[in-house]
Amino acid sequence: MGRRDGTYDGRVTQAEATSRTGKRVLLAKPRGYCAGVDRAVQTVEEALKLYGAPIYVRKQIVHNKHVVRTLEAKGAIFVEENEEVPEGATVIFSAHGVAPEVYEQAKARSLKAIDATCPLVTKVHQEAKRFAAEDYDILLIGHEGHEEVIGTSGEAPEHIQLVDGPEDADKITVRDPNKVVWLSQTTLSVDETLETVARLKKRLPMLQSPPSDDICYATSNRQHVVKEIAPDCDVVIVVGSRNSSNSVRLVEVALDAGARAGHLVDFADEIDDAWLAEARTVGLTSGASVPDELVQEVLAHLAARGFTDVEEVVTANERLTFSLPQELKRDMKAAAAARG
């Protein structure tokens, strides 16, 4: 199992924790914010500082209630479509990416568009465009209606077919079985995606894979550590919102890996004491769009119920960072030069 160093943000150390109750928390690491989410949230915060409120954001910048509410309080206005943004205003596109037509709509309304799409999603967009230009059929593994899937599909709608899970694999038809490739949404279950690819390859033996894994490092890492802790857990609590694909997947992964129960909560006060009644070991993690303060609140909630022994299980250390969008960095630099 991964290293357990018994610390979490310096709040309580293993030495300070007590095991008198026999109740413990296995705290997963990596958890919470990934580089793409951190970049997207910072983009909205810096835009608000630079341009002043309001700043319009198309769709939720990331799929987390707390983050959205916090940014709204600072002056961000979240809209569903560009038509809701006043002409000439600034609009930020969310971390999940958008189809090319969204840029065209923004241009038609003279909007100042700042693209906060996660660079790992942009990579999938570039792959879709390249394979479409080479006239491949593209099988996009993902969840119908998810913003990321809509954005990627929009890059090459005539070439892309959605495959929503292993059961969809048998419904696929392609023009040339020798010229077909699969791509995927970045926030899927690693195991389910591999199962879907295996099903597709039974029908399409010449199916090509993307040049590099489309499921992002953060999604894979968070699922991996949950697999490590789940067999020892009576219940796994995942902090995250219900529209967050990677958070929902973490609950599924925990259950598949042997946790006796799993629950998704946005906030500590959503935890039902009945979930903990017979529990001795609680696993705790959070989705890639969740600030760690929400995890700390859950830890305090659990500690108040006797779960004071906290072991942090570490399976990877993430150091990746992404720079802010070019258009924002350019304006920040110009503003700094103007100030002298």
C-alpha cells in the first residue's frame, strides 16, 4: 500500500491523533485540485482583479458548487451561452473546453474571450482535429451531454461517434475498419475505459489508440489511491459535486475496489451519521475540482464523531502546473508595464 505519513496540512499529526476509539480515517493523496482546475479558477480570479467585476463565465468554470459560489461572491457571473453576455464584455470559457462554434459566437458579439480550457483537454481536441484531417473515424469514449464531450465532438462532428460505456461498443459502425481510432473524455474511470476499448477491439481489431493516454494524470492518480484504501474501508466519502464526472467515478471505483459503502457529498453537513454508525475505517478523498478546505471540514466532522486517528495514504506526488491563458497573461503584463 502507499506510504502513510500520518499528516494532513499540519492540522493533526499521527502523534497528536488518538486511537482510543478504534476509529480511523484513511486520507487519500493525491486528492482535490488538479493543475487544470487550479489554472481555471486562478484565471477567473486574476481576470476579476485586472478587468474588474463583472466577469462572465460560460458554464461552470469547474464542476464544484463551492468554487462557483465563491467566485460569484467576487463578481463572476455564470451563464449558459454567449448570448447571455453583453456585447463587448469579457467571457471566460470553462476548463472543460468548447466547440469551435462557441468561439465564432463570441467573435460575432465582439466578446473578449479568455480560454481557460485545461491543456489536457486541448490535447484531445488537437488529436480529434488531426485524425479527422486524415479522414479517420473517431470513437470518442465519454458520457453523453458532458461539456467536455460536446466540446471535443464539435471539433470534428462528421468524424466522431460517441461511445458511452462498454455496452455502446456493439452499436458502432465505421466506414473503414482499418482507419479508426479511439479518444476519450479525460475524467473517466480508467478500468471502464479499458473495458470499453477491449470490447471495441473485438469488433475492430485494427482500432488505433491515441498517441498518449487521454485520461488525465489527476483522474488516474485519484482513482489509484482510492483503489489502495478501499478494501480496508467500511465507507468511503468522496467530497465533490454530482455534476463532477471525476468525483462520481471515485465513488464507483471505491465500491468496485472493495469498500463496503461509498458516498458523494459537497459539504460535511451532508454526511449522514447512519453511514458511520457501524464503521471503524472511513476512507476520504475529493474530486479534482474540490478545494482542500472542504476536506478539512469533513475531517473535523469525522473527528467530532470519534474518527481522530488519521493516516494519509500517499501513492503519488503531483508537481505539474499550467501557466495562465496567453490572452490574460498578455493583458496582465501590459497592465503592469502601464503602472510603471
